[in-house]
Amino acid sequence: MEQEIPHASVALIVGVTGMAGLSLAEALKKPAAAGGPWKVYGAARRLSPAWFPISVLDQFITFDAVSFDDTAAKLSPISNDVTHIFWVAIQVRETEELNTAVNAAMLSNVLDVFKSAPSSRLRHVTLQTGTKHYMGPICDPEISKRLTPPETPFRESPDFRSRISTTRLKILHPIHIWAAVTEKAKNEAFNCVNGDVFTLKSMWKVLCEVFEVEFVEFDDSQQEFDFVGIMREKGKVWEGIVKKHGLYETKLEEITCPEAVNAVLNLEFQHVCSMNKSRTFGWFEHVDSLEIIGFWVERLKVMNIIP
């Protein structure tokens, strides 16, 4: 019986059923992927959802990273195979203290399994944090109130004219792979944004065009825009939309994060991330943030997640 020759590059994507995880898996399986060809394990806390294209993975693994016993039981069989871990998972709890504790425990449990493997091949771990890395606990309203905004010449009252930068997955997953296989990028932290800036007001107009609804000018001079409050009672509305259009059954809280959106909508400073370090290290890709909104809306329609 011939012994299977191990792949040179073997990825474990923790959090694979999110859009970042799925896009990363698809990117790794492309013939031109840096460091490839890749064998790809995908892991998540729940079973693979009906809309998830399981064929993009070599193996799907379900485990609870909060439990070390379950983590060890499910990951030990591949602990001598994986060369790269891509961490795009997050659990959100009631307070920021719980968020910190549970997510730290998850990461620690996974890494402990691979560190203790007798013949571990693990060479690199890529950790995705988002700009909360700088901004602090934006999903915890009470702690967020105590944060000191950065002293910047761009600081102003929150409104839809504030400039922000954001990240498209087409940019995010290649830089994940680039950082994982580029020698000089090891042990470094990089910003990853599309390379442009835009206003929320301009994005609002694009969204109206994509969904073919009338654009109504938003008056942001009267009061804070409470997106959390607006979305709080929309669960039943979403259930009706899912049923009416025959969509995959999802709960609104599974596909949205109003707390994070609300924080961005009400920032008291210009939210712009520099890509200078990434460019210095050799990363130059960029995209137009507003042009790709239609792309992702169409993809979610094809996946039968939105009508």
C-alpha cells in the first residue's frame, strides 16, 4: 500500500462558515494561490449550513473551541498535518470582559493542540482582528463610552459625511495568504483595507441603487442614528422575508451585526487605516470600495441568503 505524500501547504481555517472564511478557502484552492497547491481543512462551531459549498474543502470539522477536550478530540487527528492556521473566528458575548475571555480561550485551546503534537508541521498562524484592535470594545456600549477617541486633525461630529476605509474580501484573503507564505512578513501586523476612502452617505446612495429603492437624503443633524434600535424588532420581519422568497433559513442575528455597524455609523473621528506598512513589505493590491457592493449583494442572492 502506497504511503500518501503529505501536501507541502496544509491550511486549517477556523471560522470557515463566515464570509471571510469561505472566501479564504476558495482563494486557497485556486491553482495560482501563493504557496500552493493547498490542502484545506475548514472548521466551525456548528454543522455546515445548507448554503455552504462544502466541496471547496478537503474536510469539514465541527468542534467547540471553548472546550479544550472537544478541540483536542477533533483536531488531534490532523495536528501532524496542518502547516498554516488561518484564524477568522469570533464569538460575541454579553460583555467585553466575556468576549476577551472566551476568544482568548478558543485561540489558546487550538494552539495548544498543535504545540503538543509530537510531529507538528505548523509553521505560521494568521490572526484576523479587525480595527477593534485599535479602537477597543466597540460592541460593548458601556465600555465604548469610556474610550478616549484618538487625537487627530480629522476628528469631527459623527455623521454620514465622515470618511472611512473598509476591506473587501477580495483584498483580505490574498493578504492572508501572502502574509502566511512570505518570509519577511512573519511576526508582523498589517492593516488590510481596500486602499481608498469613502463616505457613508455615498455608500447609502449606492445601496439604494443596488436594491432599486428610492434614495432619501438622511438628515443626520437631529439625532444619533440608532441602528441597533432600528434592527431590534426586525427578527420577525426577516423570518417573513425568508419564507416569502424561499431563502435558506437564517436568523437575523446570524447574518447581521447591528452593534458593530452602529458603532461605525456614530464614530466621532475619521476612520481611515494606513496601508503604508503593507506596501513597504511588498503588498500593493487595491479595489474600489463602492464598486464591489453590487458584487457581494449579487453573490448573496446567488447563495439564496437574501432575495
